[in-house]
Amino acid sequence: MKENFIKIHKWLYPASLCYWAVTSLRNKLFDWGNLRSKSFDISVICIGNLAVGGTGKTPHTEYLIKLLSQKFQIAVLSRGYKRRTRGYILSSLNNNVQNIGDEPYQIKSKFPNIRVAVDEDRCHGIEQLLKVKNPPIDVILLDDAFQHRYVKAGLNILLTDYHRLFCDDTLLPAGRLRESVNGKNRANIVIVTKCPKDIKPIDLNIITKRLNLFPYQQLYFSSFSYRSLKPVFPVQAGKLNRELTTLQKNEEILLVTGIASPAAIIEELESYTSHIDLLSFNDHHNFSSRDIQLIKERFGKLKGKHRLIITTEKDATRLADNLTLDDELKKYIFALPIEVEILQNQQDIFNQRIIEYVRENTANFLKGKMHTSPKTAIILGTGLGSLANEITEKYEIEYKDIPNFPVSTVEGHSGKLIFGKLGNKDIMAMQGRFHYYEGYSMKEVTFPVRVMRELGIKTLFVSNASGGTNPDFEIGDLMIITDHINYFPEHPLRGKNIPYGPRFPDMSEAYDKELIRKANEIAEEKGIKVQHGVYLGTQGPTFETPSEYKLFHILGADAVGMSTVPEVIVANHCGIKVFGVSDLGVEGKIVEVSHEEVQKAADAAQPKMTTIMRELINRA
């Protein structure tokens, strides 16, 4: 590990002591509850640092945007440092750097489809973002808000520069820390940024020991990857990007930066050319006409045949609007984009940690809305919708109002969670489920079951409409599911194991035998005819061909449908007992069939299925 020479102004220690007293008292007031932190019913991720700038907050924020925006509705909230406005502003492509600040402007320009807002009062900013609908926001990323303790983020990510670790630094003004090193204890994740890509294992161990983190804190190491140079002024310079590898050894570069630490950029450019002239300004610097003249003069002194002005993306946002730049200079100005890489083969683990937090927050949201504590859940599939009418003392939450929850697109499937009592049992009911054929991933299809686990559900009752493959079965028969065959093209447990259960869960008793026994007793008492059989789950949405019906029966299936199996697998992985029942909307013979016919048969079977389920839930 290279020795890092950090300049500490020791003569300013007395001033740092006063600064420590003020910041420590403020933190204690929050810890004691004299100053209040506000939490929100939405995933809030804070990206910040202990030092003043220079750790790579914006590139790491962009990394999270790319990771999360594929599955969730994202918003970024910043204070908009050095903007010329005040209060809350939801940015649009019509905003400029002066209105919202350079970093929010950069993010909005690169990710125009996400919401980007600025507000020095982060609580007020979040409250305003929560009013945004169509679609509602799932995740809010707080850019540089680690010291803004009025907001209690659900996940705090603390960044520290490899070249200036917070354990080597001291408080302002002698050093660059905004608060004492003890502030690190609030972090859930710590990332050492700007690391060499070939960082040695011994250096990792040394840094790990020196940071002295708690067991509940996860540590990662990241580095910057530099992408193709982009023209800041495409009209003058052309629209083509330029690969760094095209830089020639004799190419002379004027590096213009208004960031806290340009050392990493210099190190990268020096691998291509040694002719680098640095013109460094303060972080978030607004370029004046005098600054532009200075840039022009310094660039004019470069005498080589090949010359170039390189700047950061952040600085480019401020240069792009500068009216004093002439066209001749514009054609030489290129921005150097930065992307983050998580090192040591930890990227998948880091990504999963972030996604898991966002999904877990769904359970936290529901806990805040619930005033019962159900241990029993029901998935009200086709044929069991009427059971919802028997739930008393009920309250409902629509799927569209639940963070990260999918929305059912199938006719006949409603879209809400119902809480209340069925007989003497507190229950939770899903009115409407999600299917693989709708375009959802298996993780999305089974996501509600994982939420159930977080809510404390111990027993799950599932129902469905299916087609019979057993020739002894008739339309309207109820089939208690004794086992299943997974014929889906993707397994719901594929990927990194979520530690709700083992990597290789046992499925020898996917459907609880004791619940099946009790259901048989109820059916006999009530005089209800039931069948028993194996359910085969396939992706749909087409009904099966005659040959497929024959094949599935040969495989051992008595009924076939397009749901249930993924949910049952995940429930077993989560340690939840399962009882399943099918009503046969198609007899065990090869006939032409439609969704309407299946629905009609399911409606006719509802009273029998409802009776068995109601009684079983109360006896379970």
C-alpha cells in the first residue's frame, strides 16, 4: 500500500477542537432524541462521506441509479450545492446548472427518465417527492446527506477515499472531516473509493483493520473506470466520442477541474501521455470570464501538434452554459466520464444487498399500515375470490400503493391486500396474484411470499383454477394438491441464495400433510367431493395442446395450471407451511377451452372451495 501523505494543518487544532465540540453536541442531541430524525414509508438510501468532497459520491449515486432503475421508480434528492435558487425544485430538462446545481443537473442529463429534485430541507424534499404519482416513487437516493440527520435513511452508505481514509484525517479546519470519525458508526455500508484496480490482498487487510468497523457494517472497495471522451460542444467538436487509447504519447492535455481531488484523473491520463498541465479550481467552481481567459491562455501555451482540453462531467455542466467561451476553444473541450466498479468479485454481493434492502422496505411499509398480526395468509386465486367477502374487520391496501409491489394485469384478478379476520383468525389475503406469463420475473412473481415471511406469516393457503389431465376428473371437481411438478423455464430460487432458507431446500413435503388430513376431514363432514393429485405448473399463457395434455399425464400430473408452483417453492424456502387446492375448470379430457369457460367453472366451484378453506384456516 502506498504511503498517503495527508496535509494536516496542526496549527489549526484549537479551531478543530471547537468544531468538534459543536458537531459532537449536535450528534448527541440526535442520539438522545432532543433533535428528531424522521423516517419515511419508502426506501431511502443515503450516499455520503465524513470528509469535505472528493470521495466520488456522484459516480456512486449513478451506479445505484443504473442498478435500481431497471426494477424500481427512482428519485434523487440533493441540496443542489451552489445553486442560485432556494427551496424545493423538481428538475426537468429545461432547468439549468444555476437553478439546480451541477451534480443534479449532470444526473438529470444522463438519466432523463428518473426524478431529480433539490431541496436544502431534505425532509420537506422527500415529502414533496412522495406526492409525485403516475408512477409513484419506490426509492429515494439522498446525495450527500450523511450529516443531514433530520432524515433517518433506511440504508446509509459511507464513502472514504483510498488516498485519504477518514481514519487518517482530522476535523475541519485542520483537516477535512465534517464530523469525528465516530460518525462512521451510523453507516450500514462503507466503501473505500478510488482504489487501484489491482489492489493487493495485504492492502485490503490493512485498510480493513484500520477502519475498525463493527460486525454489522459491510465493507467494499471500488475503483473508477474511465470511459470514452465525450465532446462537451458537439456542434463545434463533432459528435464522435474519442477512446482514451487514441491519446498519443506526445499529446498535450490541459486538464481543467473544479473538484476536490483530481489525483485519480491525473494518474489515469498519465498512462497515456505525460504531457499534462493541470488547471485546478475549487470544488463546484463557477467559471468566470477571467477563468475562461486563463483557460484560453494556458491552452495557448501548449505547443504540441496534438492538443486537448479534458474536464470532468461535473465541470462540463458548468462550462456548457458559459457564454464567454469562443467556438475555436469549444472544439477542443472533452469530458471524461467515470463509472464505478466494485472490486474483489464483490459486485454481485453488493448489488444483492442493495436490492434486498429496497424489497425489505415493502414489509416495513406494510407494518406501518397494519393493526393486526396475522400468521395466516391466503392467495385468492381463481375460484376463491368470494372468500374475501367473508373477511370481517377488514382493511385493504391496493398493490399500486405498496412500494415495489407488482400489479396484476389478468382479468378476474383484483389487486389489493386484505387484512382482517376469518372466523377467529387474523388473516392476510392477496386478492390477485402475479404470473410469469405477464412478463414478471420469478423474483417478482414470488416477491409477495417473501414479504409474507417478513410479516411473520407461518401458514399459506393457495388456490388456483386448473385443467385436468387425469381422465377420471370432471369439470368442477376440487383437487387437493399433494405434490407438484415444476415445468416453468426459470426456477424462483435461481441466483444468490437469500438467507431465508438453505441453498438446497428439501421439497419432499412441499404441501403440509397435516393440513391435507384436516382438509379431508372437513370435506367428509360437509359432504364435498374432493380429488387428490399432482399439480403441474407451466408458464402459459396458452392453454395446452392435446399432445401436451398427454405428456403431462404421462409425467405424473393430474392437473395443469400457470401459477402456484413458484409461490409454493419460495414459501417452503421461507419455512412457511402450505396447503393448496385447485378447482378444475377443464375436465381431464382433450377439449377446446377458453379463459371465460375456466372462469365460469371456477365461479361454480367457489362455494365448495370457500367452505373447505374457511374451515381449514380456523382449524389450522
